[in-house]
Amino acid sequence: MSDKIKVIDCKQSDNEYLHKDFHGALCYAIKYLDDNFGEKATEEYLVQVGKTYFKPLSEKLKKDGLKALEDHWQYIFQKENGKFRLHYEGDKLVLEVDQCPAIAHLKEKNMLYTERYCQTTVVVNKTICQQAGYQCSCEYQLGKGKCVQKFWREQK
């Protein structure tokens, strides 16, 4: 190795949390898929994300119940400085989002925002829940960064 090249040992944990920037890339991906392959292809892509990337969360939900989602949302929204409330309505976990950290970041950075962005939440959550025997709903205000998400065990 050359004396002029210095190798730096660097771990991901040494870097600032950069997940918010992923949301911008996701908006471009959604727009690209929608424009070139149609909304059905975009949904199929998001289902695959839910089945693969979020498989550990689905397995944890199946094993630990709604506490797994409660812990997940608590971690994500605190890490990204989202404004939210978590509570239970009977046997349903309710996540009320007053400021979506993803949409806030996109708007703050003047990045592309596609109106279909929130469908990511709808489709991925549905896939995560279906894999674990749960159901969910998401009512959102388009482009406002506000939503109410509910999660409950599927009735047999």
C-alpha cells in the first residue's frame, strides 16, 4: 500500500443518522415507477419492501404483539424528531402523527414530494401486518404530514 493512502476505520454508527434523506430518494423512486410502470407496479414494489426489509418487524409483531409496533414507532419518531402520540383504544394501537418527519424533511429541503408518498405507509404497513396476522388502517391528510394509523390483531 502506498504511503500516501491513509485507510480510515469508519463504522456506520460513527455517522449522523441520515435516514431522513432516504425519504427524498423514495419520492423519486415512487414517481419513477408510477410514471414508467404504473401505480400497480409501484404497489408491488412496496409490498416486496414490506415482505423483505421489514420481515424482522413482522416476525417481532407476530411474536410480541402490538408492543413490537409500539416500540418501533417510538424509536423511529423520536429518532427523526416527529411529532406524534401513541395510545391504545381497546385492543387497537393508535399512532397519531401531527408532523410526519419525512414530509417535514422533504419540504424543509425543498425536495420532490409526490402526492402518492403516503401510499408508502399504507402499503408497507398493510404488508407488515398481514405477514403477522394483524390489520391496520391509515387516514392521512394529503401533503399535510398528519395521519392516524391504527393496528389490531386480525379477527379469525
